[in-house]
Amino acid sequence: MVKERVLAVPDTSIFIAELPEATRNIIRKDLEEHAREHHYRLEWDLKNKDYVAMSRRFCDMEDIYMDTHLHFCEAGEDIEPYEKSLQRTISIRLYQDEVEELCRKSGKVGLSIGELFENFVADLICGTHTNGSDELMYIERWFDRCYFSIMPEETFLSYLLEMREIDSVLECWEILQELKDLEEPDCYDKEELEIQQNTLEEYFQEYRTYTREPTEDQLEAAMEKVLEWNKEREYLLEGNVPEKSLGR
């Protein structure tokens, strides 16, 4: 979820159905994002053709914004901040002639370069707005045929991403570091530290066991790549510019 959200909610006891359509759309998208992040399925209301949560009062579901700083505004004033929250700035390096050709390519079909990239990425990751099943198939074939996919290094990071365990390991690592930083840990802290350390090592041993050609044999060194990847992810999710650009 985003760190801040502007919403046109005059009173938190109001029913979401009474809010402006644009505001309802923002809340609905945030609800979907919260469900994805916390791995649960949203209940669907067949009668209203919407999520069940959308028929409640705002205060009954504002727990999805538990880690988000809310700003309340007048109707219509939340649209621009929401659109801005969807934007990400990613730098790429291109030669002059490549920029010229890219401008021609996008201009021929009436798109800006940003819109062209948005379409490409949506198909690449099977995003919300894809161009169709054929486009998804062809771009997946392109991805699989590129040099970086033919013989990728089997790192701890790639294993965790493949197994969808990356967030569990990052949470374990964060708790472990907090416990290590305690000046006077009690017996419960020491016990928890041991549990978290063992859990992390189990993840790493599973990687070493179930990966055909693991390239890493030291947990600490492997975690450096995981943390670097997560640092860039967090920058992008917060709408910031990542520290390193996408180069050749």
C-alpha cells in the first residue's frame, strides 16, 4: 500500500456507496492491492456487482489504510493525487538514434513513449490492462529467448521470487536485525532470535537443496542481493526514482 492517500471522505461513518464514483474507484483499487499484499480473496456481492466491503461504511474497512497516512479532501480533489501515485520514474540509457527511432515508433501509432512502455510492461507482467492473449504469449517468448533468461544464475533471490517467499524471508530478516540490536535482550528475546535465525537458515538450506545449480553458499552474502533488490522495489512502490538506472 502507498504511504499516503488523499480521499474525498467527508465523514468516516459514511457508506462507501455514497462517495463520489472517482473516490469509490480509488478505494476499490486500494482494496484489491491490500488483498494482493496480504494474500486473501475478496468476497464478491452478486447483487451489487462489487466487492462486499464496498457496501460498508468507510470506518468499517479503513483498516486497509492502517499503514497509510490519510488526508481527507473535497470531492474531486483526490483524483490528481491518485493519478500521481500511479506514476513511476525509471531511467533508461539510449543512444540518440535509438531515441529518434523510439519517437518514430510510438508516433506512428499515436502513442507517447510513456504510453508505449506502459503497454509493453502490462503485457510483460500480465498487468491489469493487457493487449490480449497473443500479445502476452509473444512477449513471454521474447523474454524467454533473451540472454538473461536462457542461463540465469540460480541465486537465493531468484529462488525466493520463484517460490513467492521473498516477503516472508525479508520479514524474518527484519525481526532478526531488531533482536540483534537490543541492548539487554531477555530470555524471550534470545529464544525468538534463535527461532528467526533457524527459520532463515532453513530457507537458505531449502534453496541449496532444491535448486539444481545454486550459485551461493553463504547466507549473509546472498541476503545482500535480496536486500538490494528490495531497496529498489520499495523506492519504486513509493513513487521515487531508484538510485541506480537501468543501463545496458
